[in-house]
Amino acid sequence: MKSFLKILAIIFALLFIAAAVVQYNDPDAIKWYVIYGMAALASILFVLGRLKFLWALFLFGFFIGFAIYSWPVKFEGVTIGEGDIVNIERGREALGLLIAALAMGLFAYGSWQMPKKV
């Protein structure tokens, strides 16, 4: 299980870095660089065995809370052209935050389960 979570953390780190890179033309790109950068850093720290359970739990709560805050009034999917662009953009942002929350939840579980180094 430990090896599986570490491989998953490497994949998540690469995905979060890629998600940050594609934000270059977003009006609030800096915000998303920070958000996805935090998720990538947490993923890398998990791989290195340096992510503490409480930090992973805090990030899980942060991403869940921000996803709820960002959720559009009316979810219209994620495909451009199928609804109001503002709702679609907010839906995409919220789903990205939920993916980050899922990763942090897995890392919290993994940090809690892994034997502590003395």
C-alpha cells in the first residue's frame, strides 16, 4: 500500500504541476499557481516521507472548503459551449480543488498508516 500511494503521489505531483502550468492565461493565474503548487509540494513531500498527517489533513480541509466556496450556483458541466462560461469555469475550478482534496485525503490516510520514524 505504501508503494502504491507513493507512485500515486508522483502522478499527482506531475498532474498538479501541469495544472499550474496551463493557468498562464487565466486572469487569476497567480492564485492557481499557489493552489496547485501547494498540492504539488504536498505530493512531493509525501513521496519523501516528510508530509505530516496534520498538514495533509489541513490541506484536505482547505481544498474541500475552497471547492464548496468555488462551486457555481448552477453546475453546467466543464465543456465550453454547453452553458454559461462563468459557471463552466467555476465548475472546472471546483472540480480541480476536489481532485486536490482527494489527493490530500489519501496522503493523510497514508501518513497516518505509515510507521513513524524514530
